[in-house]
Amino acid sequence: MSWNPRSLPDQSGRTFVVTGANSGLGYFTGEQLAGAGAHVVLACRNPAKAAAAAVAIRGRVAGASVSTLEVDLADLTSVRRAAERMLEFPQLHGLILNAGIVHPPTDRSVSLDGTELVLATNYTGHFLLTSLVLPVLQQTPGSRVVSLGSLITRLLDSSLEDLQLETTYNGGKAYAQSKIAMQVFGFELDRRLRSAGLDGPAGVQSLVAHPGYSISGLTPGIRGVKEVSRAKRFVDTLQGFVGAQGKNTGAWSTVRAAIDPAATGGQYYGPRFLTRGVPTVQHPTRTSLDRGIADRLFARTEALVGAPFALAA
């Protein structure tokens, strides 16, 4: 099926939650969904930045339906509080697990709950959030969970044995592990939904997407949300000649995974030319699909969040 990211199918009457939607990929995911007629909930750590993003979307999309929800993915108490609010929604057609630390700290830090900060923000908070809001997803026919992966999973590999990186931390490794974990999670969630008979067009589907090589300097500036310096735009423009794209087009993969009527659970979407382009179905890494790694990851994550996942293996 051909897909035109600039002419999306009507999403009127549908509700999507996008984590980390105050800037970058998350912002453009929210804007594009709102442009297709959906009600978009911007789930963000900073209420002021979430409000600014909502104002920007309303200013750029006529008649946009947008609201905000406070959630700090690195604080499990905040995640539980946000989940309680989401369970009150009458329906939830899409949960977009986008939020994350893109530029990890030089030195290892931990979340309020004692988990390595990049892992907590990019992955474990999303793990718990998805588990807690599964009931509202189940009561919404045709709902989807989209986990945001990364190209870095093709460059750096890990069997995820050392999640906390207590003695081996470096920022690149922490980011790569968090994104490998997100991809493993998305595909394992698909398997668990199928095993429980909860998948299918009328059930809940889990898909994974990656944005290619998406950078700020090739992204349109949005007043009040993200404005890029001239120096940054000049440097990043040069990277455009070697395959980079803006975050506005990087969001296309996530949006297609969330709303393409032909998409199915377990699929992996990314740019056609790997780093940029119209989104198409891609092949994930073997690690992302490894059932043994997934089983161990879920068990360890359950220990980190202090609760079993809502769906058994």
C-alpha cells in the first residue's frame, strides 16, 4: 500500500497519547495526528513546555483538539498518577512511547527510584505506563501501542545483561541499551498480545518505529517550542547531504505505525532509505526479536518497577 505522509487518513473521533510531545519528534507526531483530526494528549514532564506545545499546535493546525497530561517517565509515582488519569479516558486509540533522553549525561545518574536515568526515562517508565493503561487500550477497538526505537540499534548491540551500568556506564551505551530495550519491549508486547488473543484489527496491536537520522538543524523552527540557532542549522544542513532529515519528517514513521489501516502488530517502520524518506516496513535487528532476551528483560524490568507486567509471557 502506498503511503502519503502529507495526506493522512481521517482520525476524527480518535484519541492518542504522545509522551515527550513538547518538542522534537514527539511534537511533530502530535501535530501531524492533530492535523488528521485526532484528539492528541501531550504527555510531558514539564507542564509549561507542554502548554507551549499545545498553543503551537493550535496555531498551526486549524481546529486542533489538544490537551496536556503531566508525566515524568523517570518517576514511577508520576507514571502511576498519569496512568490513573488515562484510565478515566473513555477510549485510547494510540499510546505513542516517544519520550526520551537523546543526549545522555556524561556521568551516570539515577532516577528517583534508583534506576539508571537514561534507561528509566526512555524505557522503564514506558514499560510501567503501558502495563497500567492496558485496560483502556483493550476497551478501545483497534488501539495501538507504538514504541520508538532507533537506528543506533543497528550500530551498537547488547544482550541487556547489565541494565544498570553501575561500573560500565557511558552515555552512548546507555542510550543504545535504552533503545534496544524499547524495541525488544515492542515486539515482546506484540507476542504477548497474540498469545492472550488480544491482538487483531479489533484488539490491541504493538508496533515499533524508528525515525532514521533526524536532527534539529533540518527541522522547522516552532516559536515557543524549538528554535534552532543559525550555527546549528548551518552545521546540520551539511549533514543533510549525507542522509539526515528533519524531525518533522522523522515523525512520519511513528505516525504511519500509529494510524495506517494496513499496518499490523509486530511490524517495524522506518524511513525508506534507512536514514530518511517516506516510512516503510523495515527488518529489525535479531536482538530486537530474541525471545530469550525479551524474557530476561521483562523479568528484570518487573523488578525495577516493582510490579509484574499486565500480560504474562
